[in-house]
Amino acid sequence: MKNHEVAELLRNIAQLLEIKEELVFKIRAYERAALTIENLDEDIEYVWKQGKLDDIPGVGEALTKKISEFLETGKLEYYEKLKKQVPVNVEELSKVQGLGPKTILKLYKQLGVKTLKDLERAAKKKKIENIEGLGQVVEENILKSIEFVRSSGNRFLLGTALDIADEIKNRLKKLNYVNRVEIAGSLRRRKETIGDIDILVTSKNPEKVKNFFTTMNDVEQVLAQGPTKSSIRLGGVQVDLRVLQEKHYGAALLYFTGSQQHNIALRKIAIKQGMKLSEYGVFLKKGNRLVASKTEEECYKKLGLSFIEPEIREDEGEIDASFKSKLPKLISYNDLKGDLQMHTRYSDGSNTLLEMAQAAKKLGHEYICITDHVGETFKIVNSLNEKRIKKQRKEINKVNKKFKNFTILQGGEVNIRDNGNLDLKNNVLKQLDIVLASIHSGFKNSKEKITKRISTAMENEHVDIIAHPSGRLINQRPAIEWDLDNLLDKAKQTKTVMEINAYPERLDLKDVHVRAAVKAKVKLSIGTDSHDADQLRNYKLGIATARRGWAAKKDIINTYPVRDMLKQLK
Ligand code: DGT
Ligand code: CA
Ligand code: CA
Ligand code: ZN
């Protein structure tokens, strides 16, 4: 989705116009459009391709032209010209938290701040605290935020990093001088964002491995190369490769998988028991004798622990649970029997329902639920009304006959309106096998209001699942502010299922929310929200998120055969 990029573009234009002291109404128009597009749930590219950009409130003819140019070419001539006319680097500066248009203007006029470097210098020299309306607190926050922009602003989506890592892993596996290949670090733990990719191999010929790794034809930059560790940049991401000896493999894998917090906690346990843990193994303090190192299991065992799955190695209670043999048996990567959210050409997807079904069957699913947008007023995504729902039902019945041991269900994703009502009447909702309800606007509602909206939707007898419940888009839009405990209570009471949306930018519910839901005994579903058949494979990201939230097979309704799954719904 390019929504965030387009919004940023419009906002930067507004900022430049502000510095140029253009007419206020013109500036506000850009700002308003930016806000709308940022909060738009639909993919702006899809809206553009449908020729519906001017349906977006605040987007008229001129903006339609500009946005189209940007989406088509990745650039906007008008913006490039504007940047040349104005000496301030608003792209850099606007990333700093709390630095709005007004402040950037002030800092430029009074202190000549044009770049991030200028800003840092000014803050360090304590020049900002003297500017009216800013002060010392703002100055300190600016310094903190500059650090944040530089360090953590650049984390990659799990899905993106996983594709790159799998590709490299496959190449390394083919080499006859490489024995084991494993992905470690945050990626092995399947964290939602990844700083860099860590890969471990064992080989008797580290030199050869290094040469292969640093000269692959898509390497963008070699960052470091040594006898046992080299780093490259590929696809924009840093990839660290470590070549290990077979005998240390387990201990090294444990160490480089992390998390750092988990490692620290393990080391403390080792010390308490008169042992020492390092990336080379578990040693007895006395005589420095090696007692475990070949496998992770062995290392855990020596510390008195049962194996802990990588996804939960975050020092969030897993070590204690392992010690007491109270770890849940996590859902596994082949436990899913169906996919409960996807779109077709009926609404805003790019494939037919037959194509979606064929692709899902190929992945090993036993059933899918087609969940095109349905509704009366939510038109931008081509929502189905009653007539089209009936037409789709006929097609589903027809396509279902083509398959053996595979079921297509008819669901629908209905928008939750501002007042908590649904965008479709009950007598229509009732015709669907599964109803997903979700929020697509008003993400900035107060906590009370938004909690009420969702809980009102849960009370509707036809609503089965709340889809992408928090509405967050990773690196783009924060989650809504909600009272999760309250909503989980309501979900339990109304037998409403909470979705783990596996779309790479969403992963929503996220890991900690999943854990709260499991604890509250609220059932969960996994849906890929695919708008294209290629996206169906993302279900694994949903399982990863479920595992990070300590979910077992029984907690996820679509691990059940289709009939039992339907029985889980209200
Ligand atoms: P990332 O890359 O920011 O997404 O997160 P990680 O967890 O992959 O971190 P990374 O790449 O810096 O290091 C990989 C693992 O190596 C990390 O999870 C734990 C281990 N590790 C690295 N440096 C240290 C350290 O200074 N202390 C400890 N205890 N462990 C470390
Ligand atoms: Ca890493
Ligand atoms: Ca690393
Ligand atoms: Zn959609």
C-alpha cells in the first residue's frame, strides 16, 4: 500500500508551500487530503486504478492528476520543482516526532534550520529552548527523536525480510561445502519487524562460503568480510552471515537467535547452577568443562529447561513456564485447514473466486471463506449489496461443485459505521456464512468511542469475527486506542472471534494482543486478507503471530475441519 507515501508527499508539499508563504487555503487543502488518504483503509493504488481518486473527500481534479502522476512514475514533477525552490529539507525534518509544519517554519526563519544536522546542532547548542512556544522540553524531545529516526526508523516488515532470507538460505543450501543453514535473530523469532537478517551456516571451508556470499550478483554493498562473519546489503536489508563449526552449532544458534533478554536470563540461570553459558556451549564453572553445545535442546536440558520455541524467546515468562513444564504446545505451521479472509474481483481483489480457490487448495487448505466487502454506503471498495451477494452465492455454489474435499464459504467484510452500526441490514447479513466486521475510518476516535463502536458491533447477532481489530499498519499508522480488556470480555460474552490478520503490513491482532486474547479464552481466526492469489501464502505470518502470542491449535478456529469451525461461531 502506498497510502502512507502519498500522504507524506502531500504533507511535504503543504510544508514547502507554507515556507514559501503561499495562500493558506491551498496549504490546508493538501494537509486535509493527506490526512484523509492516510486514514483511508483501501489501497490508494486500487482506488487510482478504478479511476476513483476523485471520490476521496478533498481530492479534486488537480490532486487527482498529481497523485496519478506519482503512482504511475514514482515521482511528481511539481514536487521536485518545489523542492528546488525551497532550501529546507522537509523530508528529513518531518520525520522528527513533534516537529509540525509550524515548528519547522519557525526553526527555519529564526535559526536557519534546513536539515536534520542543522536541527541537531541547534538543539545541542540549546538554541531551540529560547524560541517562543518551544522551550526546553521540546528541545530534549527533538534530540531523542533524532536518535530514534536515525536508529530505528529503518526496520523491515517480517514478510519482506523472510522472503529475502529464504532466497539466500536456498542458495547456500545448494553449496556442497555448506552443511547446515539456519536463519537466526529476530527473523527466527518471527518478530513483526526486523532490523537485520542473521544467517548461520556450518562449513569446513569458511573462506569459500564468504566468497560466495559476498559476490552473489544481487549484493548491493559489502559491509564487512572476515573469516567467520560477513555482512552485506541486499534488497535494502543488512544480512549478517556467520560460519560456525559443527560442534558449537546448537549453542551458537541459541545465542544468535536471542532475544538478548532471553539470553541474559538464561545466563543467569546457568550461573546460579554453577555453570556458564556462551555462544560456544554450556560449561561447568569448575574446570571449564563443556557439557552441552551440539543442539539447542541439549543446552536447554543442561540448564534444567525443556525446549523453548524461538517465537516466544522474549523473556516474557517463557523460561519460568519451561522450568515448570507449563509451556503451551504452540500451533504449528501446518495446523491451518482454511483461510478466513480474502477478496475477489467482486469487490477489490484482483482474482476470480475460482482462481482464489484453486490457489488455496494448492497450498493445502481444505476450505476458504470469500470475504468481499459488503455494504450499502461503503462504496469506494466496490462493496456488494444484497443483489450482488445473491449473484455471488450462485457462483460459489457452482464453483463448489468443481471441487472434491474442498469448500468455499461465502462471507463478507462489513464496515462498522461511526455509531457502531453495520453498513448492511441484518436480513442481508444473515444470508452470509461468516460475517467479518471491521473499522475503516475514525481511527483517531477517543478510546471510549472506539471501544463502544467495536463492542456494539460484537453485540450484533450476525457478527462472527472482528477483522484487523486494531487497525494498525506497521510503520504507517498506529493502532487505535482501545480498551482491550473490555473488548475481550465482550468478545467472550458474545462469542465473537478476534482475527489475526496475516497481511504483512497488518499482523493484527499483534503478538501481545493474541496473548491477552488466549488468556481471556477468546477464540481467534487467521485470515490473509488476500487481495491477490499470490498473497494467500501469507497465512504463515499469521501462524507466526499466533505462536508469538502463545496460541495453541485449539485457540484458532480455522485449525478445525470446516463443520467444527462453523460450530465455533455464534
Ligand atoms: P533485530 O536485528 O534488531 O531485529 O534483532 P535481533 O534480535 O536479530 O538482534 P541482532 O541482529 O543484533 O543480534 C542477533 C542475536 O544475537 C540477538 O537476538 C541476541 C544475540 N546478541 C547479539 N548481540 C548480543 C549481545 O550483546 N548480548 C547478548 N546477550 N546477545 C546478543
Ligand atoms: Ca537481526
Ligand atoms: Ca545482526
Ligand atoms: Zn479490501
